[in-house]
Amino acid sequence: MDQTDRSFALFLEVYGTLPRAGPGGDEYTRRALGLVPGAPKTVLDLGCGPGAQTMVLASALPGARVVAVDLLESMVVETERRVADAGLGDRVEAVVGDMAAPPVEPGTQDLIWCEGAIYNVGVTEALAGWRALLAPGGTVAFSEPVWLVDSPPDEVREWWTAEYPPMSGRAGVEARIAAAGYRTVGSFVLPAAAWWDEYYAPMRDRITDLRDRLPDDPTAAEVADGAEAEIGMFGRYSDCYSYGFFVVQPRD
Ligand SMILES: C[S@@+](CC[C@H](N)C(=O)[O-])C[C@H]1O[C@@H](n2cnc3c(N)ncnc32)[C@H](O)[C@@H]1O
């Protein structure tokens, strides 16, 4: 294993075995689903991670077939495990794939879900690309980092600008949605609890485990330090940023 592979393997020890791979929670997935018009029968869950929202979507939509897609095989395997344990395997398929070219036929999807993952492609680019996959009347739901304040302090503004240059307030996300030819059906902002309960709190335990297992390993220390810095940033500035959930449809 070369140094890059090893660093990524250690990164996955901290980030890859959490209940969810980003801020969120079942109640917020259900709240966003409540904004979706109609009763979707075909659902595409892009960037599914370990499948937390996949399980909510499949349970809340008993008449739907769900295809869950992630670039990382380990995430797909974990989603498959959760789906099988819940007895949902007949309606849910988890596959390795790229959200920039999802493995479904054009015009077939009633609902495209992308929780905490659309940043990998970009809001406008992703929405524009997914439009051809939607069935008539179809909907896209996604969550995206947003500023909650107009003038964040320099420390957090500079950190996010380095991490994710397109970061904007809700109005900026609305502008990116409109630029892709969509309108917003509804939106809301995740509370701070959505970052702590199933994401940063268990991540702290993974960081401790990694430091205990490899106390003198500089690569492990680098991964642990990076994760701790991210958690510390949210601890200091949770009033300045969060994720917004956006439910959108093509304008015509
Ligand atoms: C922040 S995680 C969110 C995962 C999950 N939706 C959740 O909220 O727990 C982003 C996920 O997107 C996946 N990903 C990144 N780029 C991707 C791509 N181009 N296509 C599909 N999945 C991708 C990553 O492997 C990761 O599992």
C-alpha cells in the first residue's frame, strides 16, 4: 500500500464507519421527503454513503423501488448490509457508480435524492445533468452547505473558502438551482444536532480509537488532527453555517 492509499484507509477508519457519512438524521430525511409532491415509485439515491437515508426512503415509500449509488465499494457494501438486515432487499439495489453518470435510463426517476453529496459534482452541474433522468413531474432533493450569516468571522470564512469555494448562503444555492432551470418547492436548514448526534459525536470516538491504535504514526496523527480541526470549527461556529435541504423540480 502506498502512502496515499494508507492515508485514505486511515481516513476511512474515522469517516467511513459512522452511522452516516455527513450531517443529517432520519427525522430530517423524512421532513424533506414530506416536501416532495406525489408518491414516488422510482427513487435514485446518489452518494448513498452507508445508506442511512436509503433506509428511510425505502421504509417511508413502501411502493417504491430504490437504486442507491456510491463511488466507494465499502459504502455500497454497508448499504447492502443494512438493507438486507431490514428485509428491504427486494425493493432496494445498491450499486457502485458515479453520480455524474448514474446507471439508470433517461426519463425514469420520480425522485432523485442526494443527501450531503451534491457538492462532489456541484449544484448547477448535477441538477442540469440529472434533468434527463427525471420522469415527468419528477423531483430532486439534496442537501448542501450554507452560510447562516452574511459576514462570518475570518477564521471560519477562510476555512470554508479553502474546503469548498462555492459555499454560499441559501439565496446563493437558490441562484444555482435557478441557473440549472429548476424551481424550489421547499427548503429548510438542518439544526446543529444534525451534525453532532450521528456524525461528529461518533467521529470523536473513531478519532480516539485511531490515536490509541497508532499512537506514534504521523499519518494517523494527521488524519486525526484534520478530523478534530473540522469538529472544532463546527463547535466554535455552528451559528454561522449548516446544511440546507432543498427540494426542487424542473421549471417546465
Ligand atoms: C458526505 S458523504 C454523504 C453520504 C450519505 N448520503 C450520508 O449522508 O450519510 C458523500 C458520499 O458521496 C460519495 N461520492 C463522492 N463522489 C461521488 C460520485 N462522483 N458518485 C457517487 N458517489 C460519490 C462518497 O463516497 C460518500 O459516500
